[in-house]
Amino acid sequence: MIVVGLSAAQICEVKEATHEILLYLGLPQASQPKGSSALSADIYASYSEAGGVSAIWVGDLHIDDIQSGSTASPVGEMVSWPLLLGKINECYETHSECQQNPRGSLPPRFRVIDVKRRCLVETSTCRFVALSYVWGLSPQSSPLAALRTTVNGMKIDGGLPSSSIPQTIEDAITICVQLDERYLWADRLCIIQDDAEDLKNQIEAMGEIYSSAQIVLVAAYGDSMNFGIPGISYPRKAVQYCEGIFDLRIINLVRECEDDPLNIWDTRGWTYQEAVLSNRRLYFTNSQAFFECEHLIYHEDQFNTEKSRNELFSTRLTISEDMSHFQSFTRHLSHYTSRKLTNPSDAYKALYGISNALYKGRSGILNGLPLLDFDRGLLWYPSTGNYTIERHEIQGEILPTWSWSSAMGLSDSVHYQGKDFYGTLAPWYCLNSHISSSSSIAALNAHHGSQPDDDWQVYMAIAIKEGCVENMSLAFSLETDNFTTVRELFDACWKDYRSFRLEAIPLTMKTDEIPHSIPTDGTKQGVIATRSQTARLRVTPDSSYLVNIINSEGDMIGQLCGDAANLREQALSPGYDSDIEFEFISLSLYGQAVRSYSTEKLRGKKYTDVDGVSLSKVPHVNVLMIVGNGGVARRRELGWIYLVEWGKLRREWKVVVLE
């Protein structure tokens, strides 16, 4: 018998047909000891159907010489500790990159569970282990939580009896005993749940808590805090079998089922940052335990050859591919927004630790967007766009349409326009800032965190020449000047990018330009405004599941980002008026590399100087499709338009308020 990672649907498919079992042998893994005869084999269930042969991947095997002398044993019903503890202690002693690197001090009134005395203690200096787990949909059913009425009793020796503690936390206490660790942090018992100040202090310190923990225990299987941890308080399913055939030992590798409804942990929003912010993690699944640190992965299944993490999909706060804090932020946001939150009002709180770790002391965060990179922060879009973006006001939290938070919980992960960025075309202002005055509104993007991409001066100079920046002009012509002259002209007027942002863009928006329906005294939260260029354009689906932006002549001049499925479905529905025009506002400028296969398509979209030299990138304008209502607009779709085409459109300067 071989237990494998088939989904329920696949199991039914296998049962309903006659299959042949095929083995595809692979070469010995590079991670195997030198001289090892071990092979790997993929298992497929093959069957005939109309038009050919299909196959379902079933699992994989480890095959070696039965006389090899290996002492590795199959994964059993209960966690096998000796080798796991050996790897964990090896990490403690030899992995310098995994040592605790707290991102600040622990919060006031920080509490941990003393597993020896079975009580809560307040401390700021102890070595402790943290627990990451799923609360469940009805956490109030648990008999014990830290409340203002119960916390003092929980500080008395024996104040945390095993009969009252949620089973998952009780199992974590058992694990601490195995690890020889005395103190455990678990949010339900260590944060006073009905104390708003304590909740705020502890949530805002998540980065410090998880980065200070010696190790984080991850209860990766189960749908509630009362579920317990497999292999600790109750046996796991026997999932690994060893068989001898002739002179060979054959053993299946442990794999998790694809759609097990109890694999909840990695679908929940709160648990994501708990993994990202920690240095070491010990995972407990329904079939095995495995240890992960900054250096390696070690599986209880000793035949699993996965020894290191895939950086692009890892939980590291920053990876080598990240060129800036903003790139790290967008990578995490894509993973985070694919998860679920029981309470949408937690959208910012459950990401606070990551946001604070990346941008602490760097001007802060506004409705989920880093102020230091505010222009780039606006360039998000849902992958499929199946739902209409709406503004939400939930339990005191504002989720405006211009923030990714409005898309949280729509089962549609957020992505970012990740092309080369050259600069903003519109100044943004916060209408609910405490520093607003009767004459002007606080500017959001007067500072910029990430440096613009190479040669940004030439691209921005051309955008100014095309009339894309209000009250600004440069005297040059590409018919008589080359790009070097353009760059020198730009540099002579603006010494560097920072002074360009501070001085060149006139911060002239007045409160009397804001629609009367929007108070400027800070009473309406989550509202921003800009004075930007706008144009009215049509859209039409193309044959590749994208939505094109077209001008009045019917020419494609740009596209919406992502699938924009909701708008596409609307445009394809019977009776749709193809002459409907949508309002677009300009946001910023970026460049798209010219590939050899797209040279002909982009003819006329590039800029060439007097010497016949073309720009290496085709400049595009990031645009936002907005829908207005009473002088106030909401975000609908993000898109882009070729700069040369944007310059040909009939545009007007307009104050736009987004909520």
C-alpha cells in the first residue's frame, strides 16, 4: 500500500477507471551520500481515453539496496524526536544566520506561559518559543482565554490546568517539554482579548515577538485551537511503508493531500506573517514534522531529499531577488492576499508585522500602502478581477478602493505592475491628515523610497514634453537634440530626483477644490486626492483574455492589468453598449523592454533622437480607471497606455478624489 498526496477528486478518478501503474526512474539525488545507490521513482496511474493516453501522478518512491546499512526508519504514528532535536540543536549552535535578530524590544506587559509552573508570567528578557495556529470560526467555544476577569488567576501557579487549555496549546506545551524550553507564547492566553490597549500593543509588536522567539511551532493541520497537533496528543495516520523486493528496499515519500479540508494553516491571513517574521519553524502536519530555518529544511521523512528552500516562494522577509524594500513588500502582499481572514477588518493588522519590519521609521503606512513608495504602492491589481472593488468600513477600519485592502478576502491575490519605474505624473494628497490646513492638503508623495530606474531623466523629460506634468515645460526637440542633451537639460533644472519631487511639482491643491461632499477636517477617513490628467476611453476584450484600451479611432493604445474578468464579462454580455467611455487618470511613468518578437508591433511607440538612437524601453503611462459618484470616485481597474498615444489624446487637468 502506498499513501500519496492525491486529492479527493483524483482518488475518485482513479477508482472509476482501470489503470496501469507506471514507474519513471530518476537518477540518484545529488544530496544522497557519496556512493549511495539510491534511486527515485515517480508513480503514475495511466489509462486510455478517447484521443490518447492520460496519466495521474500518484506519488514518488525511494529505492536503494536493502543491504545498504541505512538506519533510517519510516515515519510513524507519533513524532520521532531524536533526529529532529539533533538538527534543531545543530542550528542553535552553528547557524549564525539563524540567530535571533529582534526587530525591536518586546511590548509592555509581555506575557508567556511558564510550562513548568503552568501559569502566565510577565517578562521582557526570557528565552521563549512561539506558537502559530488556527483559532477556528468559533474561538469563544474554548473554555479558557486571557480576559481582564481571568488573567490574574492565570498568573497563579497551576492557573493554566490542562483540562481548560485549548488542545493545540496544550500540545504545544508538551512540545516545549521535548525541546527543553520553559516558556511558550500563544496569543490567546498571552494577550488580554478584551483589552483594546493590550491588543493594540501586542499586535503592533508581532515583528518583535516572532523574531525574538527561539523557534516557532507551526500547527499546520487542523481547523480550530481545540483540534490538537497530530503525532503529539493523538496518532497520525501511518503514511510511510517499507517493502523489500528482491535485493531492493522500496519506501514511499511522504506527501500531503492536495485538497485536505483540514490543511487550514497556510490559507489563513494571520498565520502568514508569523512564518515570515520568525527565524526557525517546526511544522507539524497530518503526516510528519519538519524543521525549517534560514539554512536548511529537515524532514522527519528522512528519505525526502528537499534540503533547502525555494527563495521565490519562501517565507523569508527579504531574499536575494528583492532589489528594494518595496519589492519585498509586493512579494509578501501577493502571498498574503491569496489567504483568508475571518474578519476583513484585520486586513492591516495581520500584515502589520511585515509592513513595520520593512518600513519602520520610513514615514509609515497609510491604509496598507507605504508612504515612502506611495506612487508604486497604488499600482496593484487583482489577478483575475472577478469582483467589483468596493469601499468598506468594518469595525472601525476603512478599506478604501485605492488600497489593496479592499480586495482582501475576494480569493483573488493582488499583484503589482513590476516594470521599470521612472516617476510620478500626479501629486497625491491625504484629506484626513492631521496636518491639513485651510489652504493646502498634506502631500503623500513628496518623498520617495526606491530610487528610480536607470535613465529615468530622459523618460520623465519626454513625459513633460508631452504635457503630462502640470505647469512644467522643457525646451528641446528630438528632431534637433539627442538623448544626452535631453538628460543634461533635465539635470540642469532638477539636481536630483528628490529635489524634483519636492520642488518641481507644485503642491497647489486647495481645500476649496475638494468636492463639498468630502470634509477636509479629517472626519472622513481613507480619502486621497490628486490633480491629474484625465481622458475618457473605451475598452474591448481581445482574443487572449485581456482587455484592451482603445481610442476614438478604435486603435488599441493600452491594456488593463490582470484578467479584469468582471469587466470582460460585462463587455461580452448581450446588449452591452460598446461606445461606453470610462474615465482614466494618469498615475506614473514606466518603461517596457523591447523584445525582438515585438519590434514590429511597437513601431511608432518608441522615441528616437536626432542621431537615430531609440530608447531601450518603450515608455508607458500607468492609468487608473475610475467610476465617479457625486464628485467622489472609486478605483475600478489599473491599466497602462503607451506614452506616445497618451500624448495624442484629448486630456484635461482635473481634481480627483478617491475613497
